[in-house]
Amino acid sequence: MKTILLTALLGATLFAAGMDEGTMHKGKRLFEQTCSGCHGKDGKGVMQGGFNVQPRDLTKSMLTEEQLFLVAKKGAFHWGAVTTGMPAWEGVYDDDSLKAVAHYIYHTFAKESSQKVQAYPYDSSKLSQKALKRGKKIFFRNCAYCHGKEGKGNGVATYNPEKSIFPYDLTKLLLSEKQIFLFAKYGGKHWGSQKDDMPGWGVKYDDETLMGVARYVEEHLKTGR
């Protein structure tokens, strides 16, 4: 996790600038050339035959500009997806090109949703030991069914091919603790997934409980890179 933290700190410098017209122009060209076939020119995702997991609706993305760059560079599988629908583009484009794409996606589609996440008040530093233990308990009671007890995306729910469930490997997550909390609270579809396999647990558990779950994932399952 130290590597992810360092990357995040570097990203605060490399991706904090406002919108740049030249970068936007380059990013739009590359996006329409490479990404729009799956995500659509409007960023809302185009249903693809043969894909186990459909392309995300980028207008609902919680990712920062830096995170968008890292997903484009390394591909979704690198960050925990169990399918390879979103490939790694680092072998095709250099970092400057992929940063331009991320810049365009962020400022054209994802900025509003992402900024809501960044502005969301979140502080898990004062969680009691009772809340932390409850978070672990809830993970094993609910989350492990899909994600597995070790968080590797291989829970018993994945044994039934008729359900076509593809949970993330949580040990590889790019998301921050707050993002994990919000993803658990509102569910995957709220943040751009095309299916509702990942439900919004906020209807069942309070914020303190879900913060405990997020802390457990952050501190005990994510292995860092």
C-alpha cells in the first residue's frame, strides 16, 4: 500500500492542473480512435457482444484523473478485474498519450462524479475497535460470498456459472479507502457498472459499519504494488 500512497501523492502533483486545451484535443482524438468503440463517444458505454463485463459508464466514474491514467496504462485486470475487457494500452501508447486520454475522460465525462467523491466527508480515523471488528465480521458475512475470504474474487458465488458474477480481486484494488466505502454504500451500478451484481449496502448498514468494512479491505486485503 506504500506504493499506492506514493503514487497518489505524485498524482496530486502530476494531475492537479486544470483543463488544458491542447491536451484535451489530443486526448479526444485518441479516445475517439481507441476508446469510443467500447465506451461510446458520450462515455456511457456501448453494450458489447461476447463481453463478460460490459464497458463502464464513464459519466458515473468515481476515479480521479490519475486513476483513469493508471487503468488505461495497466488495464483493468492489473487492478483486480477478473476479465480482460479493458486491456492495458501501455504497449500501444506512451505515458503522455495516455495522460491526455485520462485528461479528456476526466474533464469531459467523469469530473462531476469524481469531484463528488473527493468532496464527500470521510474520516475513519476515530472508528472504535468495536466498529472495526464489526466491519471484519460484515465482510466475512456478506462480501466474502463473492470476493472470497482472502478478497481474491473467488468466493462461492463465482462457482455457479449461471450467475455470471465477476467480483474484483480486492488485493489489487486501485481505489482508496473512501472510494471503497462509497462503492460499498451505493453499489456498482451507481458508479458506472452496467449490472447490479455489486449491490448498494447503504440500505442495510450504517456508515460506521461500512467504514469498518472499507478499513478492513484497505488494511488487511490490499497488498499494494
